[in-house]
Amino acid sequence: MSRLVVVSNRLADPRKPAAGGLAVALGETLKRTGGVWFGWSGKVVEDGTPGEGALHVSQAGSVTLAELDLCAEDHDAYYRGYANGVLWPVFHYRLDLAHFESGHLGGYRRVNQLFARKLMALLKPDDLIWIHDYHLIPLAAELRAMGCGNRIGFFLHIPLPPQQILAAIPSHEWLMRALFAYDLVGFQTEADLLHFSHYVKAEATAETVGVSQFRAFNSTVQAKAFPIGIDVEDFQRLGCAREARETFETTRKEYSRRRLLIGVDRLDYSKGLPHRIRAFRELLQQYPENRHSATLLQVASPSREDVDAYADIQRELESLCGSINGDYGDFEWMPIRYMHRTVARKRLPGLYRACAVALVTPLRDGMNLVAKEFVAAQDEEDPGVLVLSRFAGAAEQMKEALLVNPYDTHGTAQAIQHALQMPLEERKERHAALLARIREFDVHWWCRSFLQTLEQSRSEA
Ligand code: ADQ
């Protein structure tokens, strides 16, 4: 089998236990095959030269970690400006939050060229290259321009919006054309794949040639949906360990007379946090029996705080939580416990298990792994209920959750009430179906099926 080279904006050190599901899965695959993990080191060099950066190579067992520094100007344009100021909002259907500046596009191209140049020096002819996410869409095209003939796959972790939204990006043709430099492009859902198919047929007069193969620009790319999963067994093992059990016990004890609802997210406008809080207020208004009995624990980890839209969402959320607690709370009960922080990963399963309902209600999400983690962490004999946005990629697979439209405050409040009232038998049935599905399509399935498809694909460029 070929050596695997994984490329992502940030890399997670496979030696560190705090790594999430994705890092574990890729780390394990890399350990098995031996391989390279290439990405930005996280270091920003204040007075560095644009398009240049030092590469630090170290060894973690059989895995080579290759970490590239970026200068401040490149980092600002590539990461904050283009990736998170254009691609992230537009791909999450938020044209209103996108800032198009040609300088940022230049930085994005420059960093992708820098990645390509540094990566080329490490490659062997038979390496299988797997590039991740929106930061690095043009990387294969840059590698090809430098003569790279390896098989290269790309996985988009975030949604791909419909053609009419994509077309609002001034450089959309260039961006989408870059996908044809890959042998395989993976999306989270069938809906994303359909958007890709519509786009390339309408804008690039691509033809379908065989199953899930698209031909345009003298090149053929295979495109398929590979919904990402979690490592269910590992997460359940974590749930049996001391820290998770302690978290479960203390949470249950502290809220012994309450029904708990949980939200765990990065603080990001795509996650629909204000909409969720408003739906919870509607629940308290419409179904007063929940006053004094239901408490929402909302944990939102700090994220991209140097991007304006993120500071705005933080202020909005704080003010909403404050006003609901002010209107409804009293000495014995506060409706919302809002925490602006990251929960230690080993505590998460205990927290999920202590809660009767999870609110996973993004306005748009590539997949959403919290939905899967919540299901994996439940007690099968007395499971909690998942309230899931129909706009999360996870909704394609998790039909037994209570699917909601997060823009519909009243409908979401009704679904939360339904979740809180659901009889044990129905909870068990829904949970068993969801658990079976996330077990079948776990993160190892995702990794294996993507890499097998990539191994078999050959570019006909
Ligand atoms: P994210 O947008 O980061 O990922 P998500 O899928 O929810 O979103 O994964 C987040 C991970 O971080 C989960 O493992 C979760 O437990 C953890 N996490 C989030 N908030 C936390 C907090 N406050 N404390 C502790 N842990 C927290 C992107 C896409 C998703 C896609 C993933 C994987 O946006 O749609 O599912 O990649 O492809």
C-alpha cells in the first residue's frame, strides 16, 4: 500500500490524547501505513516574507509531522481574510457576512503555492495525498503545476452551497476549476454532491462520464459523498473512564431536580446559537411547566475571535442569555447556564449522558459531530433525545432524531417539548436506530472508504 500524506490547515499531534475523532482516525491510519502529516504549525512570524515560511519536520513514531510557519501578512490574508472571511461564510450560505477583497485572494493563492512547494520536496512518486478542507482547495492544482503526478484526494468538511450562492464569490470559476486537479473529491452529504454536480454542469459544461465521474477542463474527477463519523467505541470507552463518570455524577447531583438540555458548539454564527436560545425562551413561555424544571447548559468554545462576525455573535448570545435569566430566573433556578469555554474531551461523554435532551440546531453545518457524540454517550436503557437541525449534514443519516427547522422558533420549541415528554420506549427505539447507524458509518469507515476509492481512482488528465 502507498504511503499516506495528509495535508490540513492545522495538524493534530497524534501523540496527544486530547485530539478529536478526526485526528485519532487519521493518526491511526497514518500510524498503520506510515506517513506524513503536513500543515501550518500555528506559528505566525511577525516580520516574515510573504510566500515564505520555515518548515519543521519531526517524527512521532512512524508518522512524520511537517509543520510550516506563516508570516503575519500571509496568515492574515489566507486564513482570516479569504478562508474565514469569504469561504466559510459563503459555504455556510451567509453572503451577508462575506468580505471580498482581492488582496485576500492573493494571500490564499500564495499560501497554497507555498504549501505546494514545501510539500513537493517531501513527496515520493507513489504517495497517496489526502488534502482536507476549504483552506486548501487549490493545493492540488498548484502541485500539478509543479509536476506532481500522484493520486490526490480532497475532502470538504463544510457544506457546498448551491450554484447561485457559490457564483457570488468573484473567483468562483477558478476555485471550482481547481477541484478538477484532484482524482477524488469527497463531500459530507448527497446534497453537497448534488450542488457540485449542478454547478459544474451549469458553469463548466461538465459531463458525467460513468458513476460519479465528472469531466471538464480536460480532466476527470470522481466526486462522492463520504459522511464523516466518530470513533464510537473510543468515545464510549472514554465515557467509562473516571473523569466522565465523575462529571456525570456531579452534574446529576447538582441538578438533581431538573431536566437538563445540552448544547456544545464552537462559538460560530453557523451553529445557530441565538436561534436556539430564543427557541428555549419560547419553550418556557409556551409550556410553563418547564419553568423551575428545565435548565439549558450551553457550552460554546472560543473560536476565530479576530474575525468581526465572531465578536458580534458572542455579544448577542451573552445578552440573550442574560435577558432570559433575568426574566425567568430566581434564587432557586436559572434557566440557562452559559459557559464560554471548551470542555475537556474526557468530560464530554459524562456531560452528554447527564442530559435528557441535546440541542444540535445549526443554521448550516457540514456534518456536526456533537450529534453523533451525544448518541454514543447515552445509557441505552434510558437514553436522551437528540433535537437536530435539518440543515446539519448529520440530518441526512440521523432521521430518527427530532428534526427541526432552527429558523422556526415555535416549531423548535414544540420539538424540545416533545423531546422532554417522550416516553421511554420511543426514546429507546429512536436511540437504538441512531446508534446502529453511527456505529456502521463511523470514522474508520469514513477513512477506509475514502482511501480505498482514492486508491482505485486514476486521473485521466
Ligand atoms: P466543527 O464546525 O468544528 O467542524 P463539529 O462537527 O461539531 O464542528 O465538531 C466539533 C468537535 O469539537 C466535536 O468533537 C465537539 O465535541 C468538539 N467541541 C465543540 N465545542 C466544544 C466545546 N465547547 N467544548 C469541548 N469540545 C467541543 C467541521 C465542520 C463540521 C464537521 C467537522 C468534521 O464544520 O460540520 O462535522 O468539521 O468534518
